[in-house]
Amino acid sequence: MLAGGGASVVLRFGARIVRIPRHPFVAERFRVAAALCDLVRDRLPVPVPRPLQGGPPVMECHARLPGRMPEPADAGPELAADVAAVLAALHAVPVEAAGAAGVVADVWSGVLDLAERTLPPAALDRDMRRAFALARDREDALPPVLVHHDLHRANLLVAGRPARLAGIIDFADATIADPHWDFRHLAGLGADFLGAVVAAYGRATGRRLSIARIGRLADSRAGIDRAKALLLRCHDGIDGCDPPAPSPS
């Protein structure tokens, strides 16, 4: 087993990766991720997973992509340029095409709204409420694009020395949102690396990103992750980010 969080269990069988969802919402996100990978495969400069046919439909199964998770020592200018190029390409995918693949706009804002409406008030501590406010803040936001939304280093694959980007995995959190969301985890490879990616992305797209906004969104991670975990543990109606309809009387 490679991982086993609250959302899914990740297994490796030889050259195959299998992810088993723990909740119907996660199974639906896997379905959307498979359709999205088909959409972006020929638009991105690096490989993405190719879902394998024939397995249980609620699982995500694909061939393991070559490469390793990057470490801070890998965070050179070559890798920064590669990450900026793949984000520029991803953010150029027409939002209408992403929507046709099942990608929902601002899906995580919907999850946060559902958390506030349905979780017990005692579960919403100060840190979670602060995270909600940070996530909803629109200061310095840019027009929405297709975003990966979970681009931490475990979802980046690199190869070689100096390290070059060899692939991107796990599109299950993809949504249509402010492009700043795709930069919030990159400081995990160093502040200088984040700055280099932002600069290269700006040159490629003409978009001016706010480092301050990226930092604010990064600070929202723990609270958002906790809200997701609590919802997945206790709420069966998360599929569409709405509570279940009342049963007819």
C-alpha cells in the first residue's frame, strides 16, 4: 500500500496503481479525473495517467508513470520552467471543454459551504473558519481557469539531474477556479522555486500573480483538508456539494 488517507486507499501492483475510494464523492471525483486526463493528455507537455479499462468503475486504475517525487534539491531553474510551462498549458484548456468532461466550477467552495451548513458547530473550530475565509477571499483573484488544485510535490514526477518534470498525477481535485490555487503548494520546494515558477508563468501567459494571495491560499490548506475529512466521514450527501433532499413524508 502506497497511501491510505481518509479519501482513498492507494495500492501498487507491479506497474499498476489502483486507488480505491472510501466515499461516493471520491468515486465521482475519480470518474471526472479520468475524463479530464483524456481531455488534457495531448495539450500538456508531460504525461498524465491513462485510465485502464476493465476494472471496477468506481476505482481509479492506471499504469504507473515513470519518475520520482521531487525533493528541495531538485528545485532548480529547469524544473521551475517545466512546471510553469505545464501550468500555462493546463490553464489554457477551454473551461467549456473541462465542464463537458465533468469538472465543476468552484467545487471546493461548495464543499466548504456544505461543511458550514451541515457539520456540528462544535466541529468548526477557529482554524477551520479562518481557512474558509481565506479560501473565499477574492482579493487579487484572477479570472477562473481549469486548475489541478492539488499540485503538491507528491503529485509531481521528475527525472534526471538536473531534475526535469516527467509527469503530473492525481487530477481528482480539479476544478474551475482562480489560477492562484495551483501555486499554493509549490513553496514546499522552496520560496525561490515558487518565485521562479511564478515569474516564468507570467512571461508565458501575461498573468500577474500575487505572491501574497498564494501565501494566503497556502494557509487555508489544513482547515480545508479537515473540513473535507469530516464531511467524508459523516455525510452521505456530499456528491453534488449539497445536502440530501428530504425524504417524502
